[in-house]
Amino acid sequence: MIKMRLIFVFLPLMLSIFLIVGFYFFLKNINKLLTNKNNNIEAIAVLTGDSGRIELGIKLLEAHPKSKLLISGVYKKSNLNHIVSNIDIQDRIYIDKDSESTIDNAREIVKWANTNNLKQLTIITSYYHIPRSILLLKYYDKNIKYF
């Protein structure tokens, strides 16, 4: 009886401590991620979700005429004309309609980067989502620099 009580008290306590410590390290390290302060952006990858991400990706693409843009996780019935009206940049935009999760996004982004021989990618997603996204991207290809 005492052992059961100990398990019911000890297990939730340890789980709570684990979650609190993990969250502390997440908050501590979130600001240490690199940001691309270089004016020469080679490529941009947008992980769809919150509003404003695609617009930011398009603004960066327009500001960097030699760069390319991948929008990952686009709605399956959507097309490039629905996403961007500027036909001058449409030939530098690629859309991925297959990704349905962050893992899928990472795989597709790395595959696209390798196909296009890209070595540096500027990643656009939510602030809190960056660490997980970068971790997955590095898992699939450690040789690409992610900003």
C-alpha cells in the first residue's frame, strides 16, 4: 500500500520536474539560434501555418533577386496563382502540397535544398516553432546552414 502511494506521488512529481526543466532549457536556448544577417539570402523556406509567414517569405524573395522560395505544406487545392500575384517572381517559387507535419516539412525542405544544390536556408515559421524545425532539418541534413 505504501509503495503504491509512493508511485502515485513520485511519478507525477518527477514528470512535473522533467517538464519544468525541459521548458527552462527551451526558453534559455531559443534566443541562441542564428539569424541571417547576411544580405545574400540564397533560399527561403516557409513552413505554412500562422498568417504572415508566406507574405514575409515573398517580401524576402523580392528583396533578394537571386534567391528561391519554397512554401511547404500548402493546401492541396491551392496553386501558385492563389498564393502570389507577382508573376515576375513566380518562377523562383516552389510549393510543396504533400507535407502535413513538421517532419514532412523538414524532409521536403531538405530534398528541395539538395535538388537545387542549396547550402543556406532562411527558415520562416513561428518563433516558438523554430527550435524544433531546425532540429528536424539538421537531422535530415547537417551540412546545410539554417537561419
